[in-house]
Amino acid sequence: MPGVTHPLWPLFDLRLTTGALELRIPREEELPAFADIVERGIHPADEMPFGIAWTAIPTRERNLDSFRWWTIAKATFAPEHWTLTLGVWENGVPVGFQDLRGETFSTTRTVGTGSWLGREFQGRGIGRLMRQAVLALAFDHLGAEVAESEAFIDNPASNKVSLAVGYRPNGFGRLSPQGTPRETQRFRMTLDDWRARPRPEVTVEGLETCLELFGIEPADRSI
């Protein structure tokens, strides 16, 4: 098909652009640049904002585990369970990762998100913009009806992004990334919430050939 450069895995052609950001699945040779960002730091050493304490693992083991995760996310991508792992570039410079997840999405129409951003790039609105980019993909192109998120209560930066994007608080949970239970704030956004305010323009390319991987029929999507 015209414009399809990866017929064996069309997700490599999926690309989101918004403002100065580009989101796409990175090539294998691009991953070391993201590993370098993690090595320079995502959060203070005495904090753990993630449900799995992957940033506390020694560098060599962390890099191997991260590569395994990236590989597994592709190998297990199927309509009943998928995780879209998108690298994020600002003006061509890698800055972090943004995930979009779906469990039995064709039935539940519900997505989850996860992300990380290098400390040197934080505080400039990038986290908010990249979250909205994948939500635009979910709500405006895949037919999602609900988006969910969760962060530790003592992670104000993540919680602030969720509230700023338009999620509503939706109860509490607990996670223990380092063996000690900690309280989390859960968030939920509906399609009506998404449409209730202006959103940044997001260009989505290469989606049509990927729809079957998401378990989506073209007629099922929101317009």
C-alpha cells in the first residue's frame, strides 16, 4: 500500500505530531539515546514515582530489562491486549516515552497511559502535550470512550498533568514498588470530558493499516 514502509509491522509507520513533538515507535538503534536520558535522571534519587521501581536497578540490568520490555510489548501486541510504546522527540531530540494501553479494547473501549520524561525536559509542558497526543489517538481515532490513569499521591507533577488534561479523580489505590505500600490517586476521563474543552492539534499518520492490530474496524471509530 502507498506510504507503508513496514508491511510486516505497520505500527512502525504510525506517527503522532503535535507542536514540536513527534511520537512513534523507536527503531532498535535509537534506543540507546533513551537509555542515556534515564541514566542522566528522571527523578530525584530519594523518590520513586513508578509502580515498578525500574529506575532503581543498576544500569546494565536496567538497560537489559528495558530492551526486553520494549521487545515484549511488540511481540505481544494483539487486539485483546496491547501496549503502544512510543518514543517522544522534541524538535528531533529524544526526551522520553509515552505508552498507551488497551485490555480487550474492542469491548471495553478503555485505555490507560504511562510515561516518563527526562528531568532536563520537565517543567516545560512536554508531559502534558505528549499525554494529550496519545489521548487524541485514543478518543479521536480509535473510538475510545474512557481513559484511566494512576499516580502516587506524593507525585504532584503527574497528578497535576492529569488534572490539567481534564481527568477527574476516581478513588484511591495502593502500590508497593519497593516493598512498602503507598497510596495512589486514580483518575478517569470520558469521551465527553475529552470533548468538553479545546485540545492541541494532533496529526496522526499511518493508522489505517494498523487498525486490525488494535482490534478496531474502521466503522467502529469515533468521528
